[in-house]
Amino acid sequence: MIRKRSGVSHRVLALAALGAWLVLLMQAQVQAQVQVQTQVQTQAQTSPPNKTQGPLRDVVPLGGWWLDRTEVTIGQFERYVRATQTVTRAEKEGGGFEYGAGWERRRGWTWRQPDGVPASPDLPAVHLDYAEAQAYCQWAGGRLPTGAEWQKAGFTEMRQNPPAPWVNGRTYPWTTGDSPQGANTSDPDPWPRAAPARATRAGVNGLYDMGANVWEWTSDARGQERRTVGGSWWYGAFNMKADVQAYKPADFFAVYIGFRCAYDRAPTGAGASSS
């Protein structure tokens, strides 16, 4: 009996020691995980933006005002969302729209995933209504351009010494120059849907995608509608023309509609260039 009790005591002591060792091991693992997570968070907070995030703002001076060189990208809009905790209507309401048998809601299609799948941060931010686009521009220190501003910037070369073949003071028939070649339309080109920023041909004033790729909101109003300009990848080149009057409900959002911002003063920290 005594030996039996002694054997049980030894087993109990051994199990207690093993349990204590396992607790110490788990605590060490948790501490190591916390240290790794802290290092990752510190790197994310202190590291400069990488290439995939895109520039904060790259603007073109246009004689007293400035315009974004490219359409606002997913990466740029993401910074705004992180800063303001904005949740867009497409996210709240289950997704944006695409034209099929009429306008059809696409579940899960938002500015983060324009076509419902993970997307490059360099693609244009779409599925945003007029108010959401305007709110971003105001946060960035600007506003949406007027139709007249867009037309002048998109078709009339205003750089004093533009690179060849551009000519100062000349108004071109297309935003890409003498022809629509190099724009992202429904005609044969390398882009089946929206193209990333700077992937297409640079146009008048060194601006990208003033014609095609995605429609862009302007502040021109007609009742509850706002004018969109430039056409998109879904259309042929004809919608790139300056005289196209394409008004849409201000509260509408779709995979074809993005925007860029205008500024009445040079944005702080912007990469303004006349090239």
C-alpha cells in the first residue's frame, strides 16, 4: 500500500512538472508572436509608400490651377478610406453596377474590387457616386473639375515647351492627339477592361486617360444629374470627343465611372510637373 501510494505521488509530481513546462512553452510562443506582430506594425507605420501604393498626388499645372495627371487610383482612395473610415454606398448596398440586360448589381463589386476579384492598387477607383468622388477631392484639398476645365485641359496643349509632337496652343481632336490610338476603348487594345494608371498613351498636357478607360465625374449639373466625360473602355472612341454630353444621376455608381480632382492651389506634397 505504501509503495502504491508512493508510485502515485511520483506520477502526480511528474505530470505537474510536465504541465508547468508546457505552460512556460506556450507563454514563450505567445510572447514571440507578439514581438513579430509589433515589428510588422512598426515597419508598416514607418516605411515610406512602396511602388504599388502609387504617388500621393501627381498633378499637372494648367495656368493658375492644377489637375491630377491620372484618374484617382484604388491605392490613393484607400489612403482616404483609412484616414476617414469612409464606407461607400456600393459597400453598404451589396455592390456596384454593370450593364448587362439593363443595369445589374454585381455582388461584391466595389472600389476595392471593381470586378469582384482582388485588383491592382494602380487601377482607377470606380463604383463611387458623385458625392463620394467630391468628398475625396475635398479631403485631398481640391474639387471635381467643371466640364469646361476638363475640355480645355484634355484637348488644348498649354505647356510652354511641350515635348514633340505636341504644339503649345494647339487644340487637338482627341485627348490623345490627332487620333484616338493609344486610348483604352472597346476597340482592339491590350486592355480587356480598365487599364492601370500610366499604362495607356500620355495625351495632351501629359495627362493620362482623359479619354476612355473610365468615365469621370465633373461638377456640371442638370437637375439631379452630373456630367461625366471622356467615355470608357466599354465604348468606342466616339465618346472621347469634347462635345459628348453624358449626364448620369448623381447618386449612381458603376464599374465604368471614376474621377480625378482639380485644385485651385498646388496641393501640399504633390509631385507637380510640366512634363
